[in-house]
Amino acid sequence: MFNLNKFISDSVTLRQESMFLNDIKANRDQLTAEIKDKSVCVIGGAGSIGSSFIKSVLRFEPKKVVVVDLNENGLAELVRDVRSTEGLFVPEEFRCYTLNFADPIFERIFHEDKGFDIVANFSAHKHVRSEKDRYSVQALIENNDIKAKRLMDLLTIYPPKHFFCVSTDKAANPVNIMGASKRIMEDLVMAYNKYFKVTTARFANVAFSNGSLPDGWIHRLQKKQPLAAPSDVKRYFVSPEESGQICMLACILGNGGEVFFPKLGEDQMLTFSVICDDFVKAEGLSKIECADDNEAKAKANAISYDSTEYPVVYFKSDTTGEKAYEEFYVPGEKINMDRFFALGVVEQTSRRNMDEVNRFFIDLENLFSKSDFTKSDVVTAIKSFIPNFEHEEKGKNLDQKM
């Protein structure tokens, strides 16, 4: 039987245990002091990273956990998961709500609970495929930035002791609108650091996270459809468990204004096609490499369920916003690689003040209020705020790929 966690350890992260175990052990007393018997609110908690963060935090016995997510099915699975895990503490008050964190209902919950000791926001459009046209771009920025600002304003009423909002490696020297929106988010939340402690983290792809390309391979196999992957795009990977741990460590141990990232070397980057090769082998199959999508679909349709061969198609990336490599920090940022075993910290970076942030958000809302705004207008607006944003429109997006 295919064991996904074993495959991730053996073929993706190449680590048999979490890279953050030593940092957790070294800081266990502080983690316990800051989490045990405390109240926690997790926004976007049904996703891969949010749910892993919750499982990491539960090991330190918080008094109350409130989870908000739009994915009702994901929340149901989260509850089943935490309640089915041997030895995992679940507080008596573990509440899940299917709603948008910008919804007035969330404000009522927040006010009635009188805030939380720890607030972590994982709600985000995280896929580059989320920027096809002006409507998808507006939805992306509304979620990643505009609604996030409303949350930050709400938090000023009952300031948490620890606030964390997940970022992405794509926020460093962004080339896609998703990455740029997360860089905007970084500047946004850091402007509130004067009201309460704010930290964030940029990190790599979460192996087989919900909606990711590798996660899609599992669905393709179930539906007897071909596997597809770019052969020229290199990525860093962390396991689902590691993704929650890095967020917990950044949230609790970080100083206000800091950005965390995993210490991964360039030799640890992998291409999706290499991982796909290993995935096919782990399933007990051998690949049939096809020249194009049509050939791959035809071969998949023709193979029998007991076949030991499986069609794959590999391609060079040619879509808007795809970056050939990843980076966690940029020149000019003050980096500390010595505080933790497996975590690097951006201790100081160029940030915007609240007036600059407010002016930019007013400009964004005014732009979106126009009936004839274009995707290009949004790119121009972002460039006014992030001068090094290098966006190249190629006329093709990931929704045109298998």
C-alpha cells in the first residue's frame, strides 16, 4: 500500500524526521509557557498549513481553540483528524466555524471571546493559477490584502500577544501577482507591529498540500488520467508536519517584525518531473513519457487497470508568473542564521509606515470600484508600491494546463 508520508520523507524532503525537532526541543519551556492554557484563533485552519499548525499547537495544551474556514468539508476532516490522533491533546473548547473571516459573524465571535492570546491567519489565495484575469486578480488581492487589513483593524481592539500571518517564498523578489500580494501583506501586517507583536514566515512548497500539483497526481491516478509536470521549475519542499511547526515557532518565538524561513540549501531544490518519476515508481509502475497532452490522454484512456505502465507528460514552463527558482530573502534584509538550528530569521527589512499602507489600500479600492479596470492596471498599481515587482504577461496561465 502506498504510504504518502513515507514517500515524502524518502523522495521529496529526504528527511526521516522533521528538520525543526531540535528547535522545538530547545525551546519547549518557552513554547509551553506561551501556549498552555491560552486561547488560540486560527483563520484558514482547514488547509494543509493551518491544520498542521493546529496539530503542532495542540501538543502544548491550549485552553481554547477557535477555527474559522470557508471549507466546511475541510473543517469536518480537521476535527476527525485531531480527535483520531493518538496522544494529541484536544481542549474541551474546540470550536470550528464555516465562515469568512471578513464576515460580521466573525466579528461577533471575536468580540464575545474578547480576543485571543494567539491569532494566526492562513487564509490566502496561494496558487499562481489564481491570476488569470481581472476578476481572479481582484479576488486574490481582496482575500490576501484587503480583508487581511480589516482583520488587522479588528485585532487592534483586543490585541493578541502573538499574531502570525503566513507569507511565501514568492514574496521575495516577486514575479507573479500572488507573490506580490503576499509581499503587500507582509508590509501591511508589519505596519501593525506597533499595536501588537507581528511575525510571518516565507517558506517552500508543502509536499502534497491540498490543491498542489503533486496532490493532483493522486487524483489523476484514481481517475486513470495522465500525470503532468514541468521539467524546468525547481522548488524547495517541506513536509506538511514541518509547515505547521515553522509557523508555530515563528509565531511564538519570533520578535515583532521578523520573518522566518527554513534553512534549506540550493542543492535541496527538486524539479517536479524528478518527483513525479519517483512517484510513479513508488506506485509500482513504470512511466511512458509522452510528447504532448493529447498523446498522454489517449494512452491513459487505453491502458487497463492492471497495467504496470503509466503515461506522463513533462514540459517547459511557459505560463505567466512562473519563477524558475525560489529565494527566501533579498539583498538589504538583515539575516540571522545563528539563533535557531533549522530556522533563518529576517530580523530587519525595509517596511512601509501606516500612512503609506493606508494610501495604497485606498488606491486599490478606488481602482476596483471602476467598472473598466484591467489586469494591467492592477500590475501598474502594485509596481507603484513594490518597485522591484517584475511581472511578465505571457498570455497563458496554469488553468490552460492539465
